[in-house]
Amino acid sequence: MLLAKRIRINVSRPDANTLDFMQAKCRALYNWHLSQLKAGAKWSLYEAKKTLQQSRAVDPEINAVYGKLLQEVFFRLDEAMRGFFRRVKAGEAPGFPRYHPRQKFFTLKYPGMYLRVEGPTLILPTGGRGKHKRFPDVYAKLTETPPMPFREVAVTKDAEGHYYATFLSDAGESRPQADDGSAIAYDLGMKTLATGYSTTGRFVHIGGFTTYRWYNKQLDHLRSLRARCHKGSRRHRYLTGVYHRVSEKKRRKQRDSLHKAWAFLTRQAESAIVLGDLSQQQMVRKSRKCTKRTKGLHRSVQNEWGLYQFVQMVHYKAQRTGKKVYVMNERYTSKECSGCGYRQDMPLWKRTYTCPQCGLVMDRDENSARNILARFLARLGPYPDRDDVLSERSGI
């Protein structure tokens, strides 16, 4: 199992300028090949690699960039084109690869075998040899102990100017947890990040990133101020920098809340975790009219909660702890009554499920979690009755 660990690194100002120079040249090489593809050229990884010598002749400054970083540019573009052709073949929206803007840091990926770690210092090589070596090697101070050995290191920079090194290492095989037949099903939503229901009849509520409204208000205000400025002016650049810094703080807090949520989720005693196959795009497509309510819904689904990122975290964290993760179809789980199976319309503003047939009154997320668990248990084996599946484990 591969595990990535992100560590902040401290570099001097000359070393920071060296990293910025190398990422700028890598980004320019990436964008130039992408412009050739948009002009009608055919993509071939082998042919693209052969053009590197021509690029060095046109721009001699490329010789100051570490060669492995230049090779990684072609691999990244090849991966992007493979994804494009895969989407075209599957009939999806193809989404041609985009240019990398100069305002964002182009990730530098180093193969682990060419790097050295001496105590708390990570040494990153630069291009050139002897008198042709323009920049000395970059000495980065690590703030944490990196995993050893590591396969790859990716150097990034956030909007606040902080540099990070992400170490990719092999965590080994995890010991599977003993399967005692217990399970807990989670319904992902917007009011609460996840609402769970276990085979012992226990409800679990996991809140999410709740301070996003304050950050959204600040970001909207900054966008409004920036819209009044002339593009390219000093104030426009200043407000853009402030906007990126506030966005980075928001992302960090969201990521921290997601890490705490899946850590709590995987510490539960149940040996199996059941998730609904929530589709964010499908949730957004349900409301095509852009009103104030649907605009807030789109923002919550696609930006605030990070549902897809949370599901990915649950999968790899459960793999580390030896738990099993199952994904069930959650179609109509919010509309069906978990007591009798009666189905009715449930718009998003309706937060309480009231069944007109059996009289069940329950929170809509709790009702959906019970339905997801019932579908999972019904798949494991035959049960005498739907009511027995739920009542024997919940006491209802």
C-alpha cells in the first residue's frame, strides 16, 4: 500500500528562487507542447521526449533545470492525454487538458533514488555539471521526519508562499480486522457530513467544516473589491494575493476537518463500513434553474464539504486499519420509509421524514442510513422480513 506524507520544508531565499525558476521552465515546456496539441499535432510520448534537445537549443536556460524534472513534464502530459482519450472513448465530456497558469506553482516531482536526506535536511539536485551548473543544489529543512525509504518526492507551494514536500512510500500490508458480522452504514449529506446507523441500533452523526460560511463571506467581499479595480493594477494584484491566502486557509481547515472525520469514523468498533454511492454531479443536475437556493446547494456540494475527498480518505484509511468498505446504491433511500418501504417525494428543504402509512417520524438522513444498512444486510443473505432486518438490531 502506498502512503503519501506531506511535510512542510523551509528554504532560503536563493533556494526558493531556484525552485521558482525550475518550475517556471517546466510549466513553459508543458504549455508549449499543449499548444502544439491544440494546433492539431498528434501526441506521442516517445516523439515528445526526442524534442527535448531542440527545446534546450531554443532556450538554453532549460539546461539549468534538473533533467528528471523535465522528463516528468512529458509523463504528466501523457497522463493527461490518456485521461482525455479515455473520456472520449467512454462518451463522457472529454475536457481537453488545460494550460498551467503562471500564478500557480507547477509541482516538481523528483524520483526518490536521486535524492538525499542528511539529518533534517532534504537535498534537491539542480541541472548542469561543473562550470555549466548555474544553481547549487537546494537544501531544504524538514519540519518532520520523512518516511524511509520513499519512492518519490513532490515539491509544492501554497498561496501563502510555504513550500511542502510530499513523500510517497510503501506502508506495507495491513492486518485485516476480524470480521464479527458488525457493520455501520453512512449517508453523506450537506447538513451533516455523515449520518451513520450500525447493526447494534446506534446512530452516529459526524459534522463537517462548519466555518465555511464565514470564509465564503470574506471571499465574496474580496471578489467584489477586486472587480472594481483595473486588471493588472497594484491594488488588483494585492487583492488577488489576499484572496488566494484566504482560500488557502479555508482549504487547510477543510482538509483538517475531513482528516478528523475519517479518523473518528475508522475508529468505530464495527468491522465493515458501508457508504452510499453519492454522485455530486447528479445532485447538482437535479436543479437546473439557478436560484439563490440552488446556487447555495451547488456551492455546498462541490466546494464546501469535500465529499469525494472524504470518501477517498475513508477507503485508504480503512485499508490501513484492516476494515472493509462497501459501496451501496443509495437510489431512493431518502424517499423510502425504513419501516414499511413506502416511497414519497422528499425535496431537500424537507429534513424530517414522516410516513403517512406506518406513522414513522425520523430525520431524513437517519432514515436514509437505515435504508442503506438494510440493503447491505439483504445482500449478505436471505432474511425473513424487512422488519426483522431492522427491528432485531435496533429494538424498534
